[in-house]
Amino acid sequence: MVVSIARMATIKKPIVLKSKFSKMLKRIFLVVVIFQISACSELQQVINQLPNGGITNDQIAGGLKEALNNGITNQVSKLAVEDGFFKNELTRILLPEELQKVDNTLRKIGLSKLADEGLKVLNRAAENAVSEAIPIFVDAIKGMTFTDAKNILLGDKNAATQYLQTATSEALYQKFNPIINNSFKKVGADKIWTDLITKYNNLPLTKDVNPDLTDYVTGEALKGVYRMVEVEENEIRTKFSSRSTDLLRKVFALQD
């Protein structure tokens, strides 16, 4: 009889443990579901707590679109003028790393003016291309959904810039590259670079270089454009005075 009871105990124990484990899994699942629902309603809860009674989804999307348009108007357009890249420390295009020795060597032997001319034509090419960015940005902004706007508003400090970069980088590259290539020809970059590189290659104890800079300058120009969009985004996110309209102030109050 004792043996029988002991056997029954050993049989029922796993069943009890399984039942407890099942209840635990259900509780965990319930917590996960509640967390997901809370995350989805986070923005709406913030909206409902606003003293003015809230803000509509359309207003949120509109505010983000306005902010991005401001970034283009206030910052990117500045790059499209002469010296927009060259005299801006944030966007000035320098030689690629493997060609820095060319610039340094020319300056050491008294050819700083030639080196400066070489840099200027790189930046001029980028300045010529930037005006093509604005309509592409505008199209990307028009296509922004409320979900995009919500993710930007509650995302990283450069979420708007990241959105634009994802939405426009391929199209911008395709626009910039031929313009930069043509610009090199237009301003005589071929001659300048041929002269610069020839002089460098004629120096003793130097390894000959023959760079194709069109792709490099295209990439650097894109970096400069997105960098200036990020500057404006940071201003609006962190400085109340940069929120120039009631809509911007209302929308960005949600992320303060």
C-alpha cells in the first residue's frame, strides 16, 4: 500500500509541474500582449494628455512634413550656391584619404594655390548638383504616412534625417552623379586634376596615382546634404525658438 501511494505521488508530480508551467506561459503571453498594446497606444496617450485637448493624426504628419521642408529650405538650399560646400566646415569636400598625400606634398613644395583649386572644383561640382535634391526630397515628404511621422516623432534624434536618407539616397545618387561628372568638365576639372596629378607624379620617390573622383564626390555631396538636414532637425527638436509655427510647436511638444 505504501509503495502504491509513493508511485501515485511520483506520477502526479510532473502533471502538477506541467500545469504550473502552462499557467506561467499564459501569464508571460498576457504580459507581452499588454505591452504591445501599450506601445501601440503610447502616442495616443501622449496626445490625449495635451492641455489643448489633443492633436489629430493629420496634424502630426503635417507638422513633420513642415519640419522636413524647413530643413530643405533653411539648410540644403544654402549648399546650392557658390562656396555652399567649400566654405562650410560641416560639408566641405576634401580629398579622399588615399590622396591626402597629394594635397600635403603640393603644399609643402609651394603649390598651395594649385591644391586649393583642386579642392574647389570638387566642391563646385557638388554645389551644382544640390539643386536637384530639392524636388526629390519634396516627393519623399509628400509620400510620408502617419506611421512614418509617428516613428520619426518618437524615434531617434535624427529619425527624420534617417527617413529621408532611406527614401531618397538612391534617387539622389542617380541625379548627382552625371551632374558632378559634367560639372568637372564644365569648370575644367579634368585639366586642373591632370595638371595637379602630373606634377605630383613627377616628384621623386612618389607613387603614381590616377584617381577617378566622380563617385567619391557624389558620395561626399550626399553626406553633406543629409548632414545639413540633420542640423535643422536637431534645432527643431531641441530649441523651442526654432519651432517657427504653431503647428511645429504643437507637434514637437509630443517628444519634449
